[in-house]
Amino acid sequence: MSQNPAPTPRRWGRAALAATLTLATLDLLWLGVVARPFYDAALGPLKRDPVHVPAAVAFYVFYIAAVLRGAVAPAASVRDAARRGAAMGLFAYATYELTNWAVLRDWPAVLVPVDILWGVLLTAAAAAAACAASGRTAEPQNESSQRRNSAGK
């Protein structure tokens, strides 16, 4: 039976660094390169150029803290962290997109499903990377699977 190591400040530091690097790298590639033409066309004059960096930094700080607390800390494994991260991304990005669509007159409807899907994938990846970096990779075994495993030996 493998066990996950106890959380320590060093492990949480590695987790935070992994989440930050994963989230920032993937988001910058997505928004700045891969999907840039899509966002430029969809947002038009609504898009700020250049990006307001203090707001972006504040988002990343708060979001990474939420991912660590809500998806990584309670996770039993990398897979579990990814599932929890996907759910968190769904709720966070759907809240943002659906609120904008509901209250902003010119919010492009085409952005809604794309951004929600991106939030699910991005947050799942960040949570999985953070969990792996923290050293918590093993699925805990329940009693019945432990009995099965020991009976088969």
C-alpha cells in the first residue's frame, strides 16, 4: 500500500510553484498565441491592449490559492486533484462567462462555451501539476481493495 507524504511548507511551495507555472504558461500560450485571433475577433473593442497587469496578477494569486485549497489539498491523488480542478474550473469560468453574458450588452455568446471549456482544462492541469509536485500521487486504498491485493499475493 503506498501512502502520500505529509504536507510540509516545502511541498506546498513546490505545489504553488507548479500550479503557477502551469496556469501562467498555458494561459499565456492560449490567450496570447493559440486563440489570440479568436479573442481579438470576438472581443473587438472590449479587449484591453495592453493587458492590465495588476489585475491579471491579482487573479492568478487568488485563483492559485483557491486551486491549492479547493482542489489540491483534499485530493488523494493526481487524478483526484485533476477531477477537483476540472470542477473548480467549470464553476469559476462558468460564473464569470455566464454573468458577463447576462449583464453586458455586447458580451459575445461564442466566448461562453470556449472559455468555460478552457477553464475546465486549465484548472485541471494546474491542480494535477500542483498535486504531482507536492509528492501526493498515490490513490489511497480502501479496506476491500487492500484485502483483494493481499489475498492475491
